[in-house]
Amino acid sequence: MKATRLLSQLEQMGIDTIAGVPDSTLKQFCDSVQTYQGKMSHYVTANEGAAVGVAIGSYLATGRPACVYMQNSGIGNAVNPLASLANKDVYGVPVLFIVGWRGEPGVRDEPQHVFQGKVTCQMFETLSVAYHVIDQDTRDEETDAVLQKAHETLARGEQFAIIVKKGTFEKEESFTWSNGNTMVREDVLGRILRTLSRDVVIVSTTGKISRELYEQSDAIYGGHENIFMTVGGMGHASMIALGIAEKRPDRKIVCIDGDGAALMHMGALPFIAARAPVNFYHIVINNMAHESVGAMPTGCQQTSFKGIAAAAGYRRADKLETLEAVDQIGSLIQEKAGPILLEIPVSLEAREDLGRPKESARENKETFMKYLKNPS
Ligand SMILES: Cc1ncc(C[n+]2csc(CCOP(=O)(O)OP(=O)(O)O)c2C)c(N)n1
């Protein structure tokens, strides 16, 4: 199926607003949204609930339904505004969802997608959202019929979801851009691992940051027991790190976050600043993009995480713009009390052959907890 055809059909349905958070299953769809020449307004929102918010606001202002796209892991973020606002028993606001289906039963996928994949259709049923699943064999006539059904559902003030299996959208024009940064994320992460003392506990964010740390740590130290990888639950790494930091004041905790993830649940920053844990250090690897799922810009490229952390009340916030500055992180952490935030700008480069954790998520959790039990 051609994403551009679908986009022009959405426009013909009167949809002039599209908002969401990118997903690898929807990579071509997201690229086509970026390159699309039509009149639709496009918003990459901080999280999927915020996309539903934009959809509701846009409908209130125009009477036209909006489209929200997301990975199925984002359904959780969307549930609240969907169930408590958009649902027909509340305001009855039409929204068309386009949802990438990771973890589809019977298709091998990463642990964080397995359960979410299994309950995806059930979740839409529970939320009273009618849905239809499409895949690479879906013909244009079937899509047309689905959109007709969607149109009728939206007209009743209800929501409709098109659930998209892997490989559905055929290759069209891709969207490429440069953020102008030169440091490469994986090099930076390797340097961070080298500069940190081995007794520093690391909590890493969702996506390639965790995968690169995992591989770099195995290559440098032959293991990764001090790293908790937040493989799902995007945006929650810093609160997980805070939870550890509060219970283990004897250990130094470093959260290695992404800009997209930090934006997703940004309330964590003022909260961490308010708790003021002296053993907490927050590194935000900023590529202005959701690089792990296709490098779509975050929509907040102007954001200064250093500025936000300072305003939130972190004890210190810096931007590290050279590898030499990155090499000083270890001594900074040994010498200075947290909470400190370090923002590191990096390019959009990533290795094609990057691997994934070899152990199960449970095994990694147990190894990490065993490691954490030991006093430093
Ligand atoms: C709630 C939720 N929405 C979307 C995703 C899909 N996803 C996985 S990684 C990622 C991008 C993360 O971006 P960022 O934190 O900036 O790190 P980068 O990949 O750029 O290094 C996205 C959107 C997800 N895992 N969970």
C-alpha cells in the first residue's frame, strides 16, 4: 500500500490535521507525512496522549476529525484523553488512529512488544474503538471500504483505528535531514562508559541508546550488569533512576536519556529537581529526533535541556559539545553532587548492524538486581 495514497484519501475525508509519535512499523508512513505536499497540518507531539489532545482541539475548532498515528506501545499514553474525553459517553470526539502493530502474535519481536502486541486489538475493543487490521496484501479496494467505514464511524462522533502490520507500506520517497551535529551517539556512549567508574549504576532509555550501551559495555567490559535498560515505557527511565537513587543513597545513579524520551514525560525533570537526590545524574543524548524509529524530528528541536533542567532546579546543568568534555563526565560525577543534567548534542548516525540484547528481559533484570544488591 502507498502511504501517499492513504494520506490523500484522509484529506478527501476532510482530515486536515495529523499528529503523533513516530514508529518503525510506520516508518514509510511517517516519511510520507513529512514529504507530503497536501495541506494537512502535522504535529509530532511529545507523547501519544498529547496527539489525542491536538486532535480534540483541532476538531473543536473546525468540526473536522484529525488523524493520530502511533506505535501500539503508545496506546497507554492515549488511553486517558481517549477514555475520559473523546469517548462517545463523554464529548464524542471523532479521531482516526493509525497504529503500528509491534509484537503481533506469531511474529518474532522484542520482549517489550510481546504483551502489548497480544492485547492491542483487545485494548481497542475495551476502549470502544472500532478497528480494522491491514497488511501488505491489503488491496486498494479493501482500504477504500475500510475508510468508508471509518468515515461513517467518525461521523457519529466515535473513533476508528487502522492497525498496521509490519511491511504494509511500500517504499516511496524517504525523508532525510541533518541536525548539524557531528558527535556520533555510539562513540559518545562508549566514552561515557569508559569515563564512568564501574560501580556507577546506569539506567538507559528506550531504543538504540540502550542497544548501543549494551554492545559497547560488552565490548569494553565483557558485561552489562550495571545497566538497566528501559526497553519499553519510553520516557520513564529518569523516574526509574530516581526510584533507585532514593533507595540506594550509597550508589551513584546515571540516567542516560534520549531527547524524545525526556520530552515524552518531561514532568519528571522538575520532580527530580524537587527531590534533589545528590547521587542522581541525568545525561540527555540530544539528536533532536526519534532516531531509533526512523529519525523523524521531535518537533521540539529548539529545546535546550540544559535550560530546562536549570529552570526546573537541577543543581547544575551543562551542554557538552566535544568528546573531550564527554571524557570529563566520570570525574564530574565523582566530585560534584547531583542532581546534574548534562545535554550532549549528537548526529543522526547509527550502525546498520546494531544488535539487540541476547538475554531475556527477565534475565537482565535479575542480573541487574543481583549487581545492585552489593554495596559500592
Ligand atoms: C510510548 C511509546 N511511543 C513510541 C515508541 C516508539 N519509540 C521507540 S524508541 C523511540 C524514539 C526515541 O527517541 P529519543 O529518546 O530521542 O532517542 P533516539 O532514538 O533519538 O536516540 C520511539 C518513538 C515507544 N517505544 N513507546
